[in-house]
Amino acid sequence: MTSATEFSRRRAAPALGTFERYLTLWVALCILAGIVLGRLLPGPFQILGRMTVAEVNIPVAVLIWLMIVPMLLKVDFGALHRVAEQWRGIAVTVGINWLVKPFSMALLGWLFIGWLFRPLLPAGQIDSYIAGLIILAAAPCTAMVFVWSNLTDGEPNFTLTQVALNDTIMVFAFAPIVGLLLGLSSISVPWSTLFLSVVLYIVVPVIAAQWWRRSLLTRGGEAALAQTLRTLQPISLLALLATLVLLFGFQGEQIVRQPLIIALLAVPIIIQVYLNAGIAYAINRALGVPHNVACPSALIGASNFFELAVAAAIALFGFQSGAALATVVGVLVEVPVMLSVVWIVLRTRGWYEQARTV
């Protein structure tokens, strides 16, 4: 994951570790633990909720950094010079990630949450749920895409280049896209908090991770970087799970009253994954892009940077908001849904490559 050579060398290893393979189970257990602890011990959760500076919750900020920095440590921005090598696949993925996915999610949110499911949801949280869905779709996945690419025998140079390019675009495009779509949804946009979130959870982690990466490579080469990543991986996932316990400690009362909420929020998220993956896969096929590029292109186009989404939703709307809950549902469905997309692109390889032989 650290370079094209390293990534190729490690492809024979199992792509999903124990934590990643059972991420949905861990998330479900954290939801349960958060709900139970929030009801039995509300005091500690209220104390943690009040630990804020300039509208930033300090415990959450620390946990988010523990989640995000290790993921960004994997990204090699030196791969950006390879953009021209697979320009068609790159163009498709960038178009889906930044011109289709956020807007399609907004439309699905308006359709399902704002209209079809409105009678089944708390009236006061409708706009917040839609905001959470928009935030979830506004940033493409950074870490798990290496796993999905590996499972589909994806082209490693393409995957590395695409992730580096997306992270560069994200620094500049995340806030304007979120602000635009929230504004179109008639949701008040706290611009100062939104830009603060971008600085805290994108700009600073990117700079810190790249400085750390360069330092590791200078002192110990690829071996030192690989060892650091192996050490940090469980810490990153544990930080994610701890964040979920905190979040559901605040959300528990609402979920116990209306447990159907999670299932209803999952509907537009699941649809947008299959929709965007399908669009990217079909366009790549029409353009004659090789299958081992089209697979990661479709998967990157469909997946979400849910760690950033959770952080931004909490910063913008708070622990107890529907926006925070909506982003966490994205975490809950991520692994099983993306694994199903992996299965689909692998099973349709024959159909895909027929277009190249005609």
C-alpha cells in the first residue's frame, strides 16, 4: 500500500484482516454498547460532550486523528505523476466521485428521507438526516479502496494514483460541495465550522501524515513504513469503534424509540453505492478501459470516506444530530455492500471484456 512495488508484492496476502472482515459486526456491537452505556451511565457521556473548544469536541478530535492519520500515511502523493498512464479510468472515477456521487446522494436523500420515509422518521431530524447523507457522499474513500482493489486484482499504479488525486481534490472541493448541497436542501450552513472541519480533519492530517511518511522512508525505507502501518492499523480501527460508542451513547434514546431509523437511512446509502459503481463500471467498459482498472475505478467511485464524514457531521451538527447518525449507518453497511460490488465486478469480467473483443 505504500508504493506500486510494495502493493504488488503484498497482493498475495489476505486482503481483509480480522477487524476489517467483521467490521459490520464490530460496528453493531458498538451500537449496542453505546446505547446500553448511554442509558445506564449518562453522566460520563454528558461530561465528554461538554469538552469542547471553539465548537470542536476534544475527545472526538483525538479519536478522529487516530482514525484518519494512519490512513493518509498510506497515500503516496508522488504517484500523481502517473495520472496520464490511465487517464480514461482516472477521468471516469474523478467524474463519478465529484460530479455524480454527492449530487446523486442528495437526490436520493430528498426522495427517500425527505418524501417517501418522512412519515416514519422524527420530523425534527429530517433535514439533519439528509445533511448526514450529503456529507457521507462528499468525500471518496481513502483507505479501504486498497483492500477492494486487491480483492479484484486491480491495477496497483492506478489505485495509488487515483487515491492521491482524490485526496488532493478533497482538500479544495469538500467544503464547497457540502456547502452547496446543504444550501440547495435549505439547510443552514455553518461555514466557519465547515472550514474549520476541513482544516482539522483534512488539511492538517494530510500534512502531518505526509511529513511522518517522508520521515519514516528517510530513516528506515519501505520496511519502516510498512511496520508502522501494521502497528497503527488496529489503533485506527479501535478509535473508530470508540467514536461509535460515544456517538450511540448520545443517540441511544432516539434509536430505542424508533429502531427502524437505521434501516431507513441505509436504503439511499445502499442504492447510491450500486448506482455509482454501476455507472463507473459501464462507462469504463464503453471507453475500452482494462478490467483491472475498471474494477478499482468502480469501487473508488462508490465508496465513502466515512471516518471524515463522521467527524464533519459531529463538528457541524453535534453528537445527538441525525446527521451524525446517518454517517454512522454508512459505516455499518460499508463492508457487506462493497464486498457484494467486488463479487459483481469479478463475476461479470467475461461480459465486460466482450466489449474489448468486438
